[in-house]
Amino acid sequence: MAAAASAAAPLVTHGQRLAILPAVYGIDDLREAIALYDTIVLMKVNRTLLDALANLERLGLAGRTIYVRRASTESERVVQNIQELTSEDLDYFSLLIIRR
């Protein structure tokens, strides 16, 4: 919730569905989640960030994804354009908010 608030991006609104998943899910699982849910939050994306970004590109969702690192801390960073991510952004306490 803190990450969504920092990104000024509501996770869901009236009747929408939300899925919260570990980032270790592969592209097939991500495709299924996107088909079933309006918003998907991928938790702890540091080790799998590059794969997750490639999958989002293939699914046409890169422009609908927000990256949040260390929400509600002094080192918080919100990236609205995931193409701007750098290796310095990789962090265990990070997530991707993906809106369908």
C-alpha cells in the first residue's frame, strides 16, 4: 500500500481484482495473472528484474508498469518509466505494479 501511495497509483478501484505475486513467476504465470486480474504486484523483483522487464515488454505492458524501491524509507525511489531503471535500482525491497 505504501508503494502504491508513493507512486500515486491506486492498486484497484470498484470491483477490480488484485494479485500479489513473488517475482519468481515466469512469463506463463504472468500471462495468466494478467488475464485474470486488473493489477498485478510483483514482489521482490531485484534478482529477476531484467527477466520481468523483458516479459513485460513482450506482453506490451512496459508502459503500464511502475517500479518502487524501498517504499516509505529515505532511500525510496519511484520509477514511472521502467526503461529508466539502472543496476543501482536493484533492491530486495522492491516491487513492480503492473496495470492491465
